[in-house]
Amino acid sequence: MPGDARLSGVVRGLATHAANYVQLAPDAAEKLAEQVEQATEAAIAAGSSNSDAIDVRFDGKDANLTVTISFTGPDGSRQTSEIRHRIPA
């Protein structure tokens, strides 16, 4: 999806939903949402244009909730940010 300022709030909401789905503690869920929102904002700011795609992937395996955000940087290279939280047993 293209990246602009509206995207960070939407992705934060998805992160909150994913954290609640895997039953992270409320403080861990809030921390995850904040980290994901910050990484999304950084990707938007560092992207080469608003029309370049920012990919957001949520993965809940190996006892971790992992959120991967990737985008094309100004130099054309693909850049990735990964946020990982342990899923409670």
C-alpha cells in the first residue's frame, strides 16, 4: 500500500489487534503498537515517494509475534524493520 501519514494510525490499529489476538499483556501490547507506529512513520519519512509501496507483515509463529515493515528507500534499495514480541505460553 502507498505510504502517507494516514497509514501509521491504521497499522498501529492492526498491531493492537494482533497483540490482543495473541494475548499479549496490556503493557506489551501498547509497546508493540508504539514500536510498529514509529517504524511505519520512519518508513514513510524515508521512502522515496508516497506512491512507493510499504509492505507490512504480521507473523505469529515460533512463539513470537513479528511485524515486518519493508519499503523502498530513496536510493532504490529495499529496507526492512522488524519488531518482535514473545507470545505468552
